[in-house]
Amino acid sequence: MDFDAILTLSQQGKMFANPRRIALLKAIAFTGSISQGAKQAGLSYKAAYDAVKEMNRQSESPLIESEKGGKGGGGASLTTHGQRLVQMYELLDQIQSMGLEALNDDSVPLHSLLGVMSKLSLQTSARNQLFGTIADIENHALHDLITVVLQSGITLTATITHGSTVRLNLQQGKDVVALIKGPAIDIKLPSSLPQELPDNAKATSSPEQNWLKGKVTAIDRDENSVEVTLALNKDDEICALIDQASNEVQTLNIGDDACAVFPSAQVILATLS
């Protein structure tokens, strides 16, 4: 289902900014002139002048500063408030576009802005980013064990300082993104897994070690390393970067069952305040 959306900002029921007015502000900032900006935005000078006058009147602070014409002609520029308005509008437009894109992707959790961002726009140097919800916080003197439940019910544990728990205002039910670098993850075959390992979770006997079961979907090799991708469920996958000499990956094939193993201390949590 494809939708088009036009972002309009209103003040007390009266239109303040829309795509055409934002285009005009950007054109004025680029040309340094209302008349030249009007031409670039496809407006008559009167329409542009009236729009600028109306926006300046409605705004708490002027959006555009004008200089009267002289020998070299007049000029116009965006104030700091005007620049911030354009930036805010572009940010809202980007968020709106992400929301429309997320509608057609069943793997994107629409109940959470963080979930949408993690699936569609969040880019980090960490190879793995998994969206989930905090299920439990186990407090210790200097650190906390945070249990995160992914969308499919798979759980993982992160070890962070207690100060970080407080600073991020972490609590049960809060959405987070777990970030794990590929080199921090090892791959284990089913024969080497602990007997007590649950089907969908970390090993209960070792709460500070994560064991995530999955199916191998990709194996890429170079002369030094092997990159192994496991599908944990229909929505999430995890990628490990392993030394080529590792015995565990010598006989690994696409379609095999395997387990991604990594310490909870290697998990970084990100959230929205």
C-alpha cells in the first residue's frame, strides 16, 4: 500500500509552513534574495513576499532578515530561527517518510519509533543491531545484568554499569537496541552446546554469556577471516567475524544449525530518552 503524505505545520488552525514555503526559505538562503528565491521556488515575487511576511508575523522570532536595496541591491537571509525551522521540517519529513515505509515492512515494529529507526535508518559501526524490550534488570554493586527480549521471544543479556542504567532510565518494558560487534561473537556447533541451553535463549547456567541459536544463511571467507550470518528468526539475524583457523567453522555449511556465543559485556544498549 503506497501513500503520499504532505507535511504541513499549522498554528492555531492556520497554515504556517508547507513544502512550498520551506522550499522558498531554502531558496532565499541559497540566493540571498527574496526575488531570486521566489524564481527558484517557482513563485511570483508578490506570493513570496506575502509568504515571508506572514511567516514572520506568525513566528515568535523572525525567520528572514531583509536589507533595503541600495546601489548593490537588497538582500535577505535566514535567521538562526529560520534555519532551525527548515532543519526541523526536514527532520519531521524524514520521520514521516520512515513511517510510511515501515507500513509495508512487517518486520518493523510500528509501536516504537526506536524500532522503526533501528530497522530503517540507524547506522552504526557495530555489525549487529537487534531491537527488543527490557524484560528484567538484575542489580549488582557496580553493574547490572539487563535481559532483553527480541520480537520473536529470543532473549539476550547485556552487562552495563549501574550508572548507565540510571542515565538511560532503563526499566522493564522499555524499548532498546542491542549492538554487538561481529568480532565479539563466536560460532558454536550443536555438538558443543551446553545441555541445559533453552531452545530460544541464553544458557541459564551462565547468565553473563549469551547463546543464541540460529540457522546459517551466509558464509563469506577471505584469507584471514570467516563471516558467518545466522538467522535467529524471520526478523533478526546476527553476524560473526571469526578467525579462519577456528575449528568450528571448518565444516560449517549454509543451512546448518549453529549458535552465536558472546559475552554480555560485549553488548551495548541504545534507547531513546
